[in-house]
Amino acid sequence: MIQHENTVIMSKAELDRYLHQVATTAAQEAVRQMTVKTSQKSELWDAQQCADYLKISKYTWAQVWAHYPDAPKASVMGSGKCAKRRWNAAEVRHFAEKRANRK
């Protein structure tokens, strides 16, 4: 270890370990952010999840807001009585932002 005035300079081995740790941490964070962005694009929410996000009742979302012209369109999973409507989470978030920023 080399010391110059009040500054401590690491040995080459310590510096290499530190740089490896920083690079690994940065790479892990980059992967995490890419994963979050990818999952947000494809994540589907049911009526309760949409309502929870918007802080309204499930009924209000499913019977009122989901039918607004600018609301995201639901994907229907299944058929008949078992069919379930799902909304793209990113589109619901965008819808909420648009409505919050209306004047």
C-alpha cells in the first residue's frame, strides 16, 4: 500500500478487487432494470389489480373506468363463463398518468 500525504492508495490487487466488485454491481443493476422494464411491458393485471393501483373499487374500474374511450383495452383470457379480462399494466399506468395530468 502506498500513501501520499493524507491519501491512501490501494495496492493493485485491492484496486482490481474493488473494480471487479463495482463492475459486477453495475452489471447486476443493469440486468435488474432491463428485467423490470421487460416485465412491466408484458405484465397483465386483473380488475382488482387495476383498481388497487388506481385506488378505486373493483366495481368502479370494471364497470365504469374500463369503458372510458381512452381506457386501455382488455385482453380476454379463456372463453364463455370462465373468460377473464386482463389489462396491460404499463397501459393502465399510462392511462392513470394521462387522467392525473388532465386540466
